[in-house]
Amino acid sequence: MAKIINEINNILLPRVCFGCNTQLFRGERILCTVCRHDVPLTDHNYLEENAVDRIFYGRVPIKKAASFVFFSKNGLVKSLLHWLKYKNQEQIGGFFGDWCGAYLKEYGQLKNIDVVVPVPLHSKKQKKRGYNQVALFAQKIADNIGATYCDDWLIKVKNIKTQTKKGRQWRWESSKDAFELDASNKRDFKHVLLVDDVITTGATIESCAQTLLRHKNIEVSVLSMAMVPEG
């Protein structure tokens, strides 16, 4: 009966691709097969040095870093992330999380991660948006690699205006001291995977990582949905 109802819903309210707006067929989700093949994967892994690692050299001791896809000013990834952040399409984060998480699981990467922590939003911004756009992505990653998911330990205490068009120095200054660890939540994690949506200058991740590293005997690795390519 559930399958029949689902088929009727698909006829009356057909699901369409977020990339090209064509109707999705059975087995397709968020993107059609053609658009999925057009997503610019980075091919980063946690075994070799990559461009995200280099962002943090000399700034903060990140054990390992990677991004799943490339972000460009005009492209499919930008459109998807816009829908995710501003159009109440949280399921896009889950789509990327399942895809990336399956890859990490298949190739046996990140075996020693204890906990996956999303970069938090300030409480006022999260209340306005209704959700943290990174949360579902991070949850799916945790599910796939067999780690704990935790979104109430690292908190954002400074509400910062959008940084989209700001330079590296402004981003760093505004992100400084923007995060704290909730002292009431006693944690004994050893290796944290810190997860964000887009890495540009790395200022937000740097601030989060510095906060986490104040906790004794912790290592921090980083994963983002997307990164802005070098150059």
C-alpha cells in the first residue's frame, strides 16, 4: 500500500532534479543521473596530502583534512548549497552525507574517529533558519563510519553576519573567540571529525579547531561538503 501511495504522489507531485529540473525516476534522489555525474568531486582522501590540508599549515594543527566536492561561483554545487541553506531543503545535506559517507566507508578511511561534530550556528541564526545546514550531512557521515554524532558540545557564542563576500583577514577577526565548549557536557573524545559546508579561507574551521584543541589529548580532522578551488 505504501508503494502505491508513493507512486500516486510521484504522479500528482513529481519529484524533480535540483540541477536541471527534469523529473526524477525511481532510484534517483535530489539529482538525476546526468547531473550527478556532473558534480565536481575532489577525489580527496585521508591518505594523501591535498589542497585542504595546505590551507591549515602553520595555522592550526589539523591531523587531516578533505572536502567532498569543488565549489564554483556559477555551478551546480553553488545552486545545491543555496537550496540547502536558504530554501529549507535540508535533505540535500543528507544526500551529500550518504554519498560521501558511503565512499569513506567503502575505502576504509577515518576508522579511528570517535565523534563527528558539525560547525555550529549561533542559536539566533539556527532559530531563524530552523536547522543547521551541516547537521544532516554530519549525521550521515557519522552513521557510515561508525562514529558518535555530537552537536551540543561545541557552541557558537558570537553571532556573525554573513562572511560570503568578506576577505580572509575579516573572516579571521570575526571568527576569533566565536566558539566555546559547553563545560557542562563532559566528553572524553580523542579524535574529532569537524564538519562544515564550504571551506574558503578556513577561518571558521581554524577557530573551531583551536577551541576543540583546548581540551586535553584531542586530535582534530576536518571534512567539508565543498571547498573553493585554489586560484
